[in-house]
Amino acid sequence: MVTPSLPVAAPTTTMEDQAQDVIVFDDVAIAFEDNAVLKGISFRLPRGESKALFGVAGSGKSLILKMALGLLRPDRGHIYTLGQDVTQMREEDLFELRRKVGIVFQESALFDSLRVRDNVGYRLMEEGVSQDEIDRRVREVLRFVELEHTVDMFPAELSGGMRRRVAIARAIITQPETLLYDSPTGGLDPVTSTTIVELIVKQRDVYKTSSLLVTHRLQDAFTMATHCFDPKSNHMQPVARGGRVEVPMTFLILREGKVIFDGELHDLVTTKDEYIREYIS
Amino acid sequence: MAAGDFLSGIEFISPSEFAKKKIQSIQEYSILAAQSVVNLFRQPRYWADVIQQMDLIGFGSLPIVLASVFFTGAALALNSATTLSRFGATTVIGQLVSIGIVRELGPVLAGLVVAGRNSSGMASELGSMIVTEQIDAMRALGTDPMKKLVTPRVVATVVMLFFLTILGDFMGLLGGSIVASILLGMDAHEYWSNAWQTLVFSDVFMGLMKPLVFGFIVATVGCYYGLSTKGGTWSTYS
């Protein structure tokens, strides 16, 4: 009996695409025991662009961020981060790649035994940077998130919003090429959320960093898509309709392990898909 | 309550699934134990963390190790004196305490204290770090948690348990000496010379090899349970 050969899917990404895109997911699937969370998702994050990921709780949004960093390996498919296939790399090699990507975890994930200064400067300490240089850069980045006065505090002494801002400071201190935000405004009050969103917009517009943002709060992503950072006023300002400023922001929606929308704000608000319309209403 | 209701809350797994899980645990533990040693020969090495852990494990456990071995030595002398006096052999108490403490009880008691105090502490600390995503954050920041967290704890435990055992042995002998001289009226010089002369190289060697093995097991088991934590903070107790 001749066993029929399995059909092999043609590669959907070329080497050139991978160089242009900071993150590429190519037919990625992952399951936990019998629960298939992602069932073959594909998308690209071009350099300089921000992409907001939406989906109901448990749809695998946070998993996408962890897989992009190689913290979890998919059961199927390929993930290219900064042009390297993280699904094929050894853990030892991934450490080098991860230094070029910043991540802000859902609950901040600050090291509770270290002071803010050591949390924020952790990466620099690992790289053997001098103490004076670490102090200077930590203060600079804490000034960016407007928390310079917390430098000697422990994470337990900070409020939830302050912890998120410290986590952002830790993620951006080495000016990574890409930033991953996992629900950075989750559980925060509207005022603090706006401060966090402003910081993300500031990072995007001032340093042109690409980012993947997981969020449940549609208004945060809409704010990001409709505002840009004004360095003069040190605040974000709404983008004038028909103006020359283009915000590099796209949206991706997951449903039952599949990508059901990947596009710009205009496409999102004019979609005919009932589920998406209900989701964004 | 019917038996069916009671059993409905219990999750049964097949014997093959149970065996698979156990074998997988052994495999994961073996890999962790091997990596903790291999990392000693790889850069970067976290000597500051080793020193910090030595302070926590060594100096932190010192009072309780010394106290427990001291009172064990004293109790050993006191209890054996009752039996030995029937044969008029109370002079060998020094030998008995010396062999008992140096060969067996010193390393075992020091190991038990460090296991109870530090191994469980390592498991809960690393478990909390897993649950609060601090281990993921560490990996995301380009640090190998095995090198940063596991190897320093294993090295510190092995080294400090060795020295704790030496100090504990001395305190055990001292406890026996105090009981022998104060309660049993023995000459302290006789006790110490008996205790000293009865020890041969193999006794001391065996007594000092054990803490190295115990320390390695205590630290790696603590780290393994910590790093294999799943679920919420409650799972750090399991």
C-alpha cells in the first residue's frame, strides 16, 4: 500500500519580507493539552508600525507576545523576530535576540527584591555597563516616564500605574528595535491609562519603535491611532483629519484561534463583519 | 453524602499517564541538576548572587543548626549513659557521641535544617517568581534563570552545608561534653581525648562528603519544585 504524501504548504514569507518586518507569524498554532488556542495565525508587523491585538479573554493574545520572544514554542508554524526564526533557535541564542526586544508584562513583572534603579537598569547591569553610566541612563529613562523620584524605592512601594511605568522604563532603557506591551493599561483607572498610552505614543513617535500591543481597551488603541506625540507640549495631540501626519497603527482581531481582521482603523470602523462590529461597539 | 458524590470530585488518571508524568519529572529534575553543574563552566557567572545566597543559607541557618546539633549531642550522651552505666562503660560516651555526630547525625541534622529552612524557601521564592512572570521577565531581559537563580543556590548550599556540618559537629561534641562532665561527672579531658582518638580518616571523610551530596540534593530539589510551579500562588505550597 502506498501512503499518500502529506501536502506541504508553500512558504508564505520571503527573506526580503522578513528583513522589512520586525515580526512575522507564519501559520502558527499552539495547543495546551486538548485546548487549541491558536489554530494557524499569520500576520506581519512592519518596521516602525504599531499593531494592537484584540480578542476575548483566553484567545491567545499574550501567548503571541511570548512566542514572539521565544518564551514559548508553537506546535506548528514559524515566527520571525528581527529576521530570525525563533522557533528554530536554541535558548542560548535567543538570549542575544531578546536583548533587542523590550516587553512590558501584564502585571509588570518587576523583580520585587530589587529597587527601581536595579529593575530599570537590569539589562545594563547584565551587559557590564559601569555603575555611573547605569545611574545616568536609569535617571534619564525614569524622567521619560516621569518617575525619577522612585529610583530608590522597591516595587511593593509603588502603585499599579507606577509599576507599569517602571516596567515601560525597564523595557525601553536599551532603546530596543521592537516593544511588546501586554495589557499595559489593564486594571488601571482612566487617568493613569491615558498617561500610559501617552508614553507608548511618545515612544512610538519619538523613537520610531515598532510595537505589538495587547489590550482589552479599545479606546486605548483608538487613541493611539488618532493621536501623535507633540514634543513641544510634551503631550499627545489629536491628528487633524486630512492632515499630513500618518499614524503607523494597525489592528488585529483574534477569534477562536484565527485572525479575523488585520488592517487599519478606517477598515476596522467600516467593516461589515457582525462580530467585529459588535466587538468594537 | 453518597460515595458517588465524594468520588466525583477526585480526578483519576490512568497508570500509564501517571508513570509518564513521574518519568518526565525525573527527566526534568536530572536536566536541571546537570545544568546547575555545567553552568559553573559557562559565562556569565553570578558570584555576587552566590555570596548573597551563602549569607542567607550559611549565616541564616547557623544558629538553628548549631542549636539542634548541640542538643542532639547532649541528648545522645545523656540517653546512652543510662545503658552504658549498666556495663560500667560510661567512659566510652565520648567515642559514641563522636562517631554518631561526625559520621551520621551532624550531616543529617544540618541537611534537614537547611532543607526545611532554605530548600522550601527556594521553592516558594522561585515559585512566586514563576507565578508573577518574573522568570519570564528575566528570560525576556536576556538572562538565563538557570545561571542566575539555580547555580548560585546550588553552589552556596553545597559550600555552606559543608561548613555548617563542621561547626555543627563541634557543637554536638560540645553538647555531649557538657552532659558528660556536669551530669555524669566525667572528666572533660577524658571525654575529648576519647572522642578525638576514636575518629579515623574514613569517619571524618564520610562525615564531610555527606553534606556535599545532601547540599546538592537539597538545593536542586528546592529549585526544581520552585521552577516547575504551575497555577496560582497556592501551588507554591505543593
